Amino acid sequence: MSKEPKTFDVPEVTCKVISQKGTCDYHHEVGQSFEVKNGIPQGMCPDAVHTLFPYLHGLTYGASYPWELDRDIARMACPDWENPVVFELRRLPKEPDKKS
């Protein structure tokens, strides 16, 4: 008996730089945004992606974080404490199904 894999209707999550201090080797700057779908977004620091991933995964599957006032947001800094870049992940509302 074969099982079909489950499919999930997952929301889209965006990523935006909301703070940057010092010198970022990847030249991230405030206002820069990334499309977060599969893999490392083009031009995004892999170390930052590594830090963002658990929160991205959580938001994608319905998690919220008690320290955030908005349940659709997660914010975190890259691991470079001398030149921190702070990112905001935002879960976007799902589009309503269009019936023809």
C-alpha cells in the first residue's frame, strides 16, 4: 500500500532588513527585502539564513513567538555581533481560494 505525501497550503513569508550597524560583508542595508521560498535567497548571507531558518520554518507552519506583539512576525539578528543586521520575517495572509 503506497501513501501519497501530504501537501500543505503554506503561507508566503517575506524577509526585510530593519536595522544594520557596522559593515556587513554582504552589503545588507535597511529596507532590503528578500523573497523567501526554497533555499538561500539570491544575495543573502548564508550565515543569516542559518539563523533565520528556525523562525521561517515556524512561521510557515503556524507558530508565533510570545515576545513579538504581532503573531505574524519574527525578528532576529545575524550572528555577527560586531556588525549586526536585524531581519524581520513576516507571514503574509493567505489569498482566499478563487472559485470559478
